[in-house]
Amino acid sequence: MKRTSAYRLADQDLQFLSRDDTRGVRLELEYLKAEALLRKHHVRHTILVMGSTRASRTDAHYRVAREFGRIVGRSREAALMTGGGPGIMEAANRGAFEAGGLSIGMNIDLPRRQRANRYTTAELSLRFRYFALRKLHFLLRARAMVAFPGGFGTFDELFETLTLVQTRKIRPIPIVLVGEAWWRRAVGFDFLFTEKTIAARDRRLYCHAENAREIWDAIQRWYRRAGAGAFPVRASRTSGRAPPRRRRARRQPRSR
């Protein structure tokens, strides 16, 4: 009797796993694979860098992103994470990689294939089918977001992060926009405030910086104002969760 695809084990049947009604399984697998690799490398904290894929190696912002990647890599306080592509993302990954730090790239499958840059830590150049799962991993461990000048993809990640922080769906993190003059031309935040579509406090969700040292100082300053070090919570290696706080023993009333 000729065996058909129905006889294959479900987890070995790629045609079955590619069906619309198994999308939930694919979503779960895409989350779990990235999560398992990040835990394997003990990645607890990341700094997310986004920016144009079209920036050349002679671009001034490429040099700034590369230098900032070096600062993050040398600090050993966080892994450097990008979308894994060329341009600004390559520059930031390159700096962290050259400094010996953890350098993570999260690429995405597109109709026009995007080349993954080569400046990532072995086993941490990841590839995603779904934007939603990629976005989740961008922010799950993020302790700061740095946005360089870029296109729709950069704007997408920036405004999603701003929205999540504004609505307190994630804990607040510093958001640094690199190149104040560029961002003021690209986005009319002051206009939004004048039109009363954002509140005065929303303009404090982000700040500007011009060079690598200013970016790093802005992140450190944000955490000092919050009353904590940049990466105050150390997760345990086994569970990935923060260790529980010790409860203070209740004071016994004195006998009279």
C-alpha cells in the first residue's frame, strides 16, 4: 500500500505544519526557539537599536551606531540587539561584536529577502516569520531603545515602544532619538502637543542625543533619576525570573 502524507508524524509533516489552522503551533515554536537560545546564552538585559537599513558605512550615523555598540559591548551590562539587517543595525552589531559583547540580530522573512549582517554572536542570529513574535522579543528584555534615523520599520518600532510605555503595558524604559534636528523634521511631536493629541508628560518619554557617549549617558541618567542602576534586577539562571524579595520578620510586641 502506498503511504500518503497522512501517515507521517505530525511534527515531521511540513505541509501540515504550514496550514492556516496550525498557525498557532508555528507562533508558539517561533517564540520558544528564540527564548531557548536567549536563555542558553544567559541574555537577561538588552539594549535595542533600530535605524535605516540603507545607511552606508560612510554615513555619520553608521559611525555613531558602531561606537555606541562598542560602549554597550565593553560594558558587559547588556546584550546589543538589532533587527539583524544591514545599515545602522549592522553598525551597532559590529561595534558590540568587535568589543567582545553579546551581539544579537533578529531578522525577518520578507518577500525581498533581507541579508543578515555577520556581526552577531554565534547562535544569536535569529530569523522570524512573524513580526509579532519578533517585536515581542525586541522588548521582552529591553532596558533601553535607541532609534537612529530610519524609515517605516524604524518608525513602527519606535511608536510601538512609545505606545507601550505610555499605556504602561511595559515598564518604562529610556527611549533615545539620535539626531535631534532630523527627528524634529521627521516627526512633529511639538505639533501633536499643541493640537492636544498627546500630553505634556508624553514628551518626557523620549530624549535626544547626538553621539555615542551622549546616548549612553542619557540611558544612565534616566536610571539614576528612576533611583536605580541601569540594570538593577538580576534574574536567576535557572528560571529567568527575578529572585524573590526577602520578607522582613515581623517585630514581636514587647512584654510589659
